[in-house]
Amino acid sequence: MRHRTVSLFDLLGHKPRIDGSWRIFLIAIAFAFVNLPTARAVDPAAENSAPQQSDYVRLAEQIESHFLGQVLPFWFPRCIDEQHGGFHPHFRSDGNPGPRNEKTIVFQARMTWVAAEVARRYPDRKAEFQAYAEHGLKFLRDVLWDSEKGGFFWGLDENGNPLPSYGTEKHLYGIAFGLYAASNVYRLTGSHDALALAQKTFRWLEEHAYDKQHGGYFEAYHRDGTPILSVPPDGANGRARPTRDLLGTPYGFKSMNSHIHILEALTELYRAWPDPQVKDRLLSIFLVVRDKIAVEPGCLNLYFTPDWRAVPDHDSFGHDVETAFLLLEAAEVLGIPDDRTTRRVAKSLVDHALEYGWDSKFGGFYDKGAAFGPPYGLEKIWWTQAEGLNALLLMHELFGQQDSRYWTAFLKQWQFIRKYQVHPQAGEWFDTVLPDGKPVEKDLGHIWKAAYHNGRALMLSASRLRHLAGLSGKE
């Protein structure tokens, strides 16, 4: 029987301003409709057969209904901070707003990017979400950008003052997300302000952060942009007792995490501003990620010396599958979408995660493990499940005619997310669930958990499924 999805907006009409307690109640109603007993996420027979156009369409509708009817209204518009600017990050485990309101570049930029992406993809929501994107850009430009020394602050209190835990130290990871957001707002609006912010962010990194000797970027910086290459003294940059940088990387080392996200940001910048210098830098970081950070049999090293000698550590399955997507996305933007080496590396990252980090019983990817051993971080974290969903469908698109396991795993991943990862009342995803799907009580929104990972994965998956069904192009 064909499943007709029902979204929250089918029930409510388009009313962006609803009191928070009523919003949670109404989202719960929408969730009940989406999960009617007669509606199956997957036909079990489809797991062992080639997908048909109707399978792609049905799943696209389910995924988009979940995104537009549950995830998006959990965040917007109630995350809009009209008093202090930017977006409110803290939502408790029951979905209600919490008191913490620090403004970090990572969260603020991610929410700005999501708002811009929704406005770009959904014409009926453009006016509302373009306003949210412009609201976010204003905060990035006027508050988080350091008007004296340049670069984005890592985090400030709600009144725009440095916090002792962060001080005025800056970091590549955060600045990359500021670049990512500004670039996407420009793609949406054509705004001079958005492009100017993206351009000066890129130029600040070129001047202060790029390692001209070994390639890649230094990652932690004093306020003036000078790289921090060893543990600074207590109180440096106003930060109390720093032992590691703001991302948790030992000072002086380079990280996989920062470099895959500056790759992501440069890809978005080059889409917005196809400047030859941007292309050169994008290509150089693309090659660093593909040829230095990614290694056989399909893992990513986490840390490196400045000259790119790997420092042993665990394998993060979520970053593996995320990087598979980011490499293929960058290759497409660089004009080499069919590059065999890139496809081989991306495929190996997903294949290794399926072999060593996949739960074949329940579905879902574990958090971490060793290159050739069983996983030992067995929790299932929201962003890993989101990136896994996106990567599995991408692998099916590229290699599905030769290998059916990507489609089978994609179906199982979506089933796991619907059954276990989604909060049944709030509609947003649990931060962490145990291997059997039991949720761990954690906040549903915090400075690391925005609408970015699951929002992007859901938007891309719905679009890719429609493309596979032959109904539309994909971006």
C-alpha cells in the first residue's frame, strides 16, 4: 500500500510563530501521523531486490516529511534570539529551551548555513528562512567577527563578551564554519555583505593560517592570528589554563577534523566565488585529505605533526563516512567528478566503516574502533547516523548496480533512525543512543548539536532519491 506522508504543516498551515510548549505537542501529533501502523519505512522484500522508482519516491517523501515536519520546526523559529542576536543553542532532553546561551561560531554558523540551504531548496519557505539566514549572517559579521584583528572568535557570552573557557583564542575549525555559512548565504541572496565576509575570511586564513612549507593549515591562533605551536601560558588570550586547543587537539599538531571541514568550506566558497586562488587552495586541501589523511584500508588518521606524519589514534566511523561525501562533493566542484582515485578512496572509507563499525543486527554505525579490530565505542551518535545515511545513499548511486549492500544498509539505517534516533515527542534526534537503541538522556540542542548534520543529510537524501527516481536533478 502506498504511504502518503503527512507533515506538520499539512496539519497547521504555515504559521512560523508558535509557543514552544504547543509546538512540541503539535510535533508529537505529526510524528504519530508519520508513523501510522500501516506506514512502513521499508518494504522488507525491497531489502533483497533492486529498488524501483516507487521505492525512491516513497522514501524521498518520508525523509522530506520528517525533515520539514519534525526536525525543522523543532529549531525554527524558536531558536531565533531576538534579544541578543544569533540563535539560541540550548534545548533540554525533553525539547524545552534551556538557559545556556553562549554564542559559538560553530553553532551560529551551522544554523546560518541550514537556514540558507532551506531557503535555497524550498521556494515556499524562502522568505521565512532567508530572513533567518540574514539574521545569522548579521551576528557572524557584527559580533563574532573580530573587528580589530580579523578572524572569528570561537565563542562569546550572550552579550558579546569573551568567556574564560575560550578567551580570544581562534581556531581553524570554527573559522571554517563561518566561511561555510557566509558562502551559502551569498549563494542564496547575492548579498555583497555575505560575499565580503566570505572573502575576508578566506584572505585572513591565507595570511595567518596556511602552512606554506608543508601544506594544510595551522589550527590554533592567538587573537592577532599568530599560530600557537606549543602550550601557551596560563591566561594567554584570556583563556584559563589551556592544555589543548579549542577543538581538543594538542597544540602544534594538525587534525583530520579541522581539515575535512575547511575542505567543506572551501568547496562552498568556490561554488559561490569561482576565484582561481580559491580553486588552488581547494585543490591543495582536497589532496591533503585524500592522499595524506585518508589511508588504507579505508580509515582517517586523526592527528599529524606539522609535516604530516600521522600520530596513532582511533578510527572515527562517522568522520570516515562524512569524508567520503566531502571528497566526492569537492571533486565535483573541482570539475573531476569521475576521478577514479577519489572514488576509490571514498568507497574504501564507507566499506571499512561497514565492515568494522556497522551494527548488522539493529542498524546504525558505532562511534569508533581500531583499523583492524572490533569497535569499542559502541554508542550511536546523531551526527554519525546522519552522515552514514547520506554516504550510503551516495554509494548506492555510484556503485549500486554492482553492489546491493549499500541500498540494503541505507534502508536499515533509515529504519534505525526512525525507530530509535528520533525523539518521539520532540521530533529532533537524540544526541546518543545505546547499541540497542535505548536513548541516553542528553540535551537535544547544545553548542555542538545544531540542525546541520541531520538537516543536511535529510535534504541531500531526499533530493538524491528523487534524482534516482528520475524526477529531478540534484545539486
